[in-house]
Amino acid sequence: MKKYNKGFTFYELLVVISIMSLMVGFITISLSTVYRNNINRASDNMESALKTARANAISKGTDNGWVSFYSKDNNIYALIGTELDETDADKMFDFPNQNWVKVASNVDSFGYTYSNGLGWVYIPNLSGNITTLNFQQSTGSFNGFHYYYSDHTMYSGSSPLTITIEKGGKSREITVEPFGYITAN
């Protein structure tokens, strides 16, 4: 009586494991590309909002040189041309009834780095917080920003501001210089 071995041979297992390893590698590369594309798109949209606010300040006046960013549920929204302040809570936190536009989706985190005169400070923009940046009329210079959270306001002068966006271990930075130059790295 002849016995038949119904298991896989070593070579068959080696081929299957090799194919599975290649598939995992391709999926990892694909996810990395998706994260990088998401970060690039978010950065480009935020940079565009900043440049639009600066162009409005130069052409339309100070009242239009504002851009605000709001984060909620890993999404980032922008409001261009409207000054928000802590005394007008209805306008400031009336989301989404204002003209907020989604500029980034599924972002792990984003925040701001600026100099407070003593050193560089990083502020994470937590869900529900608003940051408003202002550009000066006619020159387009960066006047600074307000960061609103609950009942508090933080203010920075016209030091350079860096906005960092992160997703899946990838990050991108947008720098706003005192003279209004806006660059993404």
C-alpha cells in the first residue's frame, strides 16, 4: 500500500511566503504614497488659503487680510477674509454655519511653531480650536496670529510662524515669514 503525502512541499511554502511578502511590501508602499499625497494636498490647500488672505490684504484692505484655521475630527477647515476675535463668540465658534471650507481631511495632527522672544514654542491645534492669521494692508506683511482655545487667547507678534501637518508618520511644513513670504517644504 502506497502512502500519499498531502502536505505542501518546502518549495511551495517558500513561493507562497515570498508572494505574501511582496504583497505586504506593495501595500506598505501604497499607504506611504497615499499619506504623502494627503499631506501634500493639505499643505497645498493651506498654503493657497494663506496666499489668498495675503493677496486680499494687499488688494482689498486690512479687513480682508485674515485667514482662520479650525480643526475638528481630524479635518482642517479655513475661513478667509473674516476677522474672528474672542469677543464675538457667536461668529467665532459658529461652525459650520460660517463659510468654512475643508482644506484637509484625515490629518493626524497639525500645529504651529513660533518664537515668543524666549525661544521657539510648538502649539498643537487641538480639535475645536481656532487659529487666526493676519496680513497687513498694502504690504502683505504678516502681522501675527491669535490662537483661541476655550476661554484663552495666545498671541504672537510678527515672528516667523511654521505650520506643521502630519499624517501616517509623514509631515510637511508651511512657513509664514514676517514680510509675508509663504513657503512649503
